[in-house]
Amino acid sequence: MNSLGTLKRFATWPLLLLAAALLPYVVISGSARLLAATALIYALLAASWNLTLGIGGIFNFAHIGFFGVGGYTMAVATVTWDVNPWFGLLLATAAGGLAGALAYIPVIRMRGIYIALITFVFVQLCYYLVLAIPGITGGSSGLTGVPALTIGDFSFAKYSGLGYLWLLGGAVVLLLVLLRASLRSPFGKSLIALRDNESLAVSRGMNRIRQHLLAFILSGAVAGVTGALYVAYFRVADVTLFSFGFVTLGLSMIFLGGTGHIWGPVLGALIVTIIDRQLTDLGPARAIIIGVGTLLVLIFLPSGISGLLEDALDRTRRLLRRNRNKSAERANQLPASQHSEVEENTHVR
């Protein structure tokens, strides 16, 4: 059983990488590739947000601000300053991490809903800052003509975004690997301890401010590079990056997928993106439908789809274990003559 579990752990990640590599050959049409790329971007956004919201238990609404800061950093660096797009990704990562640190400073002594209110104000500050410096950010018109990522003569935008599907799929797998490793590290365990019982964790020597600050910086850095990838794919950055629509979509993905597993928000992102695309013709009503659906999930399925799947898997394992035990008990209760007969038949075969 242990060897099987070890094999399963080591085989999972190569299989996920293989799936990411084969994705462009499965998703062929241009519209399907657009949907897949959007879902993968949202998966990066939701999974990184879950580091503070789900794993850390921090009501952090500033994550969309980190996403927008990364997107605008990419746009300004490549369009206004004519920086190489790959270097723009690095700048966006750094800007997202810095934004995470700045957003955490005002909430160091805060708890619960007050953190949510102040971090949401951070998003609004980013929004108005972009409008205040139109000479750099383009103001309400935004910045268009963001160059696509390239390797040599190959543009990632060719063939309906073939390169972006590979890049985004690999990025999702890499993020899941890093999140899994961080959760098994002292840092991840301390975040969970602070979430579950802060007083006990602090009494055992854990520094709440330092651990939460690191969580904000890490999630902000990932959100920043995700925003940069979003802008590089759609080739435009505007103030909708800070819109409340991204907040509701991100929360829907996290809660639907479940905060208890690192892959839950990824699953939620894939499902919500498909549903959102199917409801496009409904206009503003689709946001209402997704919001109501999120509330229903919180009420009737608080652990999300990942929790539901885990419960079903646990019940299946217990059932199989119970059946094995019953079979073993019946075998032990056989008379000696039947045992010898079984052994003789086995020997003859």
C-alpha cells in the first residue's frame, strides 16, 4: 500500500505535465483555445488567492489589486518603456509581491471583516491611481498593443495562442507543485496553525505578522505574474482589471472548488469559466446567477466540490476495506477440511 501511494504521488505530476503538453492538440478551434486559456489564467488567480483566503484564513480582498498591478506593470513596461516582455513578467512578479506587502501593512492589527474592508479599499486605490496618471497608464482608455511573448521567431500568439496554452498549462502545474511543497513546509504548517487556533500557535512561538506578510507577498507575486500573462494574452490593459467582476468570479471559483485542497480552486476556475461563457448572452444577469450559485454552494456545500469528492472517495475506501475484512473473516471461519480442500485444489491447478 505504501509503495502504491508513493508511486501515485510521483506519477501525478508527470501526468499533469503531460496533460498540459497535450492540451493544444485536444483543444483545436480558436474559440475553444480562448476558453481554455481564460480558464487557466483564472485557475492561477484562484489558486494563488486561496493561499491567503483559504489556507491562511485571511479575508484578503486585495488579491484582484495585485492582479491588476501585475497587468499594468507588464503593459507599462512593454508599451511605454519598450521593455522585453519576458523581463516585463519578472517586473510584474516583483510588483505584485510589493503590492502584497503594502496591502498587508494597514491590516497588521486587524481581524476578520475589517481586513476585508481595508483590502478592498486597496483595490479602489489602485484603480484611482491608474486614472490619476494617464500619461503612463493610458487612464480610462488603457494601454493597447502589448507585445506577445516570443521565443526566437515563434510567437506564443500564433495558431490561436498555441504557445500560451503550453505556458499557462505548465504554470498551473508548477503552481500546484509549489503550493503542495509550501503546505508541507514549516511555513505552510504555521499558516494552518494560525488559521485554526491563532492563540495557541502564537503561544508556541509562531510569528503571526511575519507569516501572514510572507503569505501576502507570495500570493501577490503569483497574482502579479498572472495579471501580466492575462495582459500578454489579450494584448490590452485597462481599468477593468480592478473591477468587482473579477472579485466575484474569483470568490466563486474558490468556494465552488473548495478551500481545503490546493486543486479545489483550479477545478472551480474551470467550471465557473465554462458556466460564465455559456451565460454570456444573458448580459449582467450572469453575474447575478453566478453570485446566487456561490451563495447556494456556501450554504449546502461548504467544503466545495473537492470536499464532496474527498468524502465520496473516503466512503468508497471504507466500503472496500470493510468488504476485505469480511472476506478475511469468512476465510478464517472455514473448517480445516475445507482449507485443506482449497489448498489441494490450488496445488492441482
